[in-house]
Amino acid sequence: MQYSWPGGYCPPIPAWRSTALLIIHSQYGYRDPSWGDGTSNPDYEKNVSSLIAKFRSYSNTTPEDELPLIIHAQLKPIWANSPLYPGKTGPYGANGEEKEGVDFLECSVPLVNEPSSPSEPASSSEPTASSDSVASPEPTCTGTQASELAASPPPGNSSRSPSNEVIITCRGPNVFSNTPLESLLKKRNIRTLLIAGIPTDHAVSTTVRSSYDLAMDGRWGGSGYIEDTFKWLHTDGAGVYGQKKHVFGGNQEVSQEDLVDYAVDMARIILIGDGTRCFGKGGVDAEMVHRVHIESLNAFAEVTNTATVIRQLYQDERWKTWTFL
């Protein structure tokens, strides 16, 4: 199923607790030249910083239990030759400073305080480090970044970590694999998932596809894919719905009583194309790799850009706009 809207239109995006921004592996180690021949998207840092700032800005006007969620996925690979292996350093700072590859880039440092010991969980109320089966999660950050996080308290000068910003530790490219991400999305009743991060063709692509598969199975965000065919799609800004019978025309508002013949009820997945980055490889330049993979992911998510996401985020009742195909 492909549910991007006609003409590249992006329906409004609710800036509420049912929405999450997932930032994948935005870490210093991806500045290592060993990943490939050059990088795509020179605006990556600026765009990710803008997205995070927009999400954080709602803390000034929105009750804590209504805030959209920010999820930072941090890769801690098991392979010692990886630039992101914990303890490895390199000249990865903005001005060539020595940085630990596992640490978050300047544009995406989380507002989550480091635990004082490996056996002490982070102060965020959500899972932050490892899978649910692990009793004693490791620290949510390492090395040089501990002081940065401690120096960056949530808005309001509180020393407590915000409940709407969490870290999930990954061991591989799929952020759903052996992490609490799926259970977190279900627990928070997330209906809209926005995805950005590094690399476009690796961890981002794998996670977008897994998000789609799990949503289709009804594992998070709705009851999933029910029928093989449907006449039209609509969105309420959060979930995506398909109906078997075409009983409405135009763009008229539809009452809940009329929505009784669903074929699809699943989460809305939005890939922020210019909020990702990848590397040249096999003689193919980085921008070409980027464009091909973003275009391929159109079948698994709505694909849009940073400016559109920021423009379409809302906190009022105008979201009840029904879009028909």
C-alpha cells in the first residue's frame, strides 16, 4: 500500500502526545570518512536541529502529559572496528575536535540526564536504554557527552529529565530490534511517527520498513491492514484510514458514525527526506544514493521535508480535514 497524498500534499500533523519524532543514530561516528565517498545533504544538521527545536518549543505552551515525544536512537555497535564503538574517538567535532563516535552530534544532543551508575535507570519515565527484558540498563550516554547533557536541563530550569524525550540504545540498524521502541509506541499510543537520522540507506530505511510492517500487522498505532482493496483513503492528521465503499465525495467532513467500513486503520509514518544523510559508495555519489533510497521509501511512508513538517505541525482543531483519493 502506498498512502502518500496526491501532488505531494502533507496533511496537518498533530503536535500532541500521539505524535513522536524518531531521530536515528545522529552520532559523531558518522563523520568518519570510512563510511563512503562523501556525504549527502549538507543541511542535515540544520534541519535536525530545527525539527528538535520545534518539538521542544511546545513545552512552553502544552501540559507535560500532552507533549509530543522525541525518541533518540543511539547506536552502540558490537563490532570493535566501528567508528561508533563505545570508547573510540576521532576528529569528529565541528572544528575537528576529538569526540567519541558513540556520542550525539551537536544538532541532536538529548535533554536526558545521564544516570549516575550503570545499574541506575535514567530519570525519564519511559524506557531509555535497552530491551524490556534487561533488568539493569546501561547509561544512556557515554564519555564526553555526560557533562553536555547535565548542562542542558529541560525548559523551566528543572533538573529532572523531560518525560517526552527519551533515548533508546540499538545494537544494529533496525531500531525495533531488541529495543523497547515497539512497546514505547504502544504504551504512549503513538499514531504519527516522524523519522529522521543516519544513514538514509541503512538504519533509516530498515526502520521505516519495519515501522510499516508492524503498523500493517496492528502491532502499534491501530488495528492494521484488514482487506486487500479499498476505494479511498483519508487521514485525521494522525492515523491513516481506508474504506471499502466509496460513499462520500469531495472534501466534506465525515462523522465518526459514517466510518464503519474500514479496510485500513494504521499509524501514519512520515519520513523527513532532508532530515537524513547517507554516503557515496560503489562509485555512486552520495546524493544519488540518497535520492534513490528516499524515492523507494515512498511505498512505506509519506515522504516530505523539514520545512513542510514545521509548517504543518498544529495544536488546534483545524486538523479535522479529510483527504480523499
